[in-house]
Amino acid sequence: MGTGGAGLGLMPLYVKAAAGSIGPRASVLPEGERSREGVSVDRGHFADYARVCGFPIEDALPLTYPHVLVFPLQVELMAGRDFPLPLPGLVHIGNTISVHREIDAAEPLDLRVHAERFVAHPKGAQVDLVTRVDADGEPVWHGRSTYLARGARAPEGATSPATAPPEAPDGPAVATWRVGADTGRRYAGVSGDVNPIHLHPLAARAFGFPRAIAHGMWTAARALSALQGRLPAAITYDVAFGKPLLLPGTVELHAAPVDRGWHLAVRRDDRTYLTAVVREA
């Protein structure tokens, strides 16, 4: 039986991926999936995650928490030489999560991840990591994470139909956040996502960013935490990440009700970092 923790053991995989990022790579996605059975939630880790992202500490898992449980499997898949895009510098540009019912932190979970939709993007190539989480033999959570490799090339003719990002709400901000310079390191500590673009300005500059940037999934979780107590148990959260949120920074959360849910945006002046819609599934 595995235990869901901070994923700090992922650093060797990032180092291995960095060492192998130069040279020829596979031209197609690897077949098959990565999986773990009977994963249990570490309550201490769960509490740390909740504090970093703004969630209350309860028995039910926040919608975004299973993502940190499946993330080590994503990294394992992307760190292999049979994965066509180099892991260092990959940028998370979109995420869709659906939860079918409340998931209790005491439930053992079975995790599965595979890759699909390796297609062209205007700035390079993108790929989806698709995840399923089962409890007691039934699917309870699905996730689709879309990653961009700038300057990379997808197979000839592999294009994805253009999709519009979720609509940004109008109206005044409902909250203002001061996002500290250590946000990337703090979220890395609870998520295992130690991509160097989030950890230090010098590392981020090597990938074309002037400073370290916040994790997209931290921004998504922090925005969702503002709706605690206002959402049903079964929901879908569709997120598009916009401009990179440079650290430190000050941002505003905008929220507006829509049919069976909410439109969300995290922005500041003319820079939009996240747009999302969360709706009853």
C-alpha cells in the first residue's frame, strides 16, 4: 500500500530528466500507463497542502488535492527517454478536473495516468496527461493536465482544434492576494513539482522567465478555495492558465455566478493569469 506524501523523492527524476534532455527523443507518445494501487492519504501532508492553498482541514479532500497524488506518476512518465518532450521547462497551460462524489481522506485510492493528444501548439507542442482515480473499484476523480514545450515539434499533421478559454467574469475583485516570493518553493514542498521555473529566479531565467513563476495548480487551488461551502460534491473545474504569475506579485480574484456554478479569474491590471469555470457535474 502506497502513501500519498509530498513527492519530495521526485527530485532525482527531474535531475535524470535534465541530464537526458539533450539528444534525440522519441517521436510518439509511450504506450501504456503508470499506476499505483491502494494509495492512502498522509494526514500531515494533507494539512500542509491545505495551509499552502487556503483550504480548511477537513475529512473530505479538496477537488485539487488528488492532483498532487497522481503528479509523481505524471513525472515518472514524462521523465523517460521514450517521452517525446523534455520535462525541464514544460509549462502547465490548462487543466480539467471532475469529481463524481466527495472523497474521504481515509479512503484508499487507485491511481492511473497515461499520455495522449501530442499535438502542435502555436508556441511549440503540447501533450495531455490523463488521470483516473478509483475508490473501492469505482471511478471518483478524473483529471486532464495539458503541458506545453516551447519550441518543440509535434508529429506532422497533429493539430488540436482551437478551444476558447473559460470566460472571465466582469465586476470588481472579491479578494486581493499578495503572493510571496517563496510561493513556488512552498507549493513545491507539498506537491513534489520541483520544476526549476518555480523555485529560483536564476533557474527561471534559463527557461526565458524574468523571475520564478507560481505553479498553475497553486493558483487554481487558491482560487477554488475561495468557494468553499458554495459547491456541490460532484463538480467539474475547467482552468486555462494565461500569463505566468511572476513571484512575488499582487493579484486579484474575480468571481461571478453562472448557471450551476461560477466563473473565476485571477488577474491584475491588464494581465490575466487564470480563467476558469466550475460547475455542478
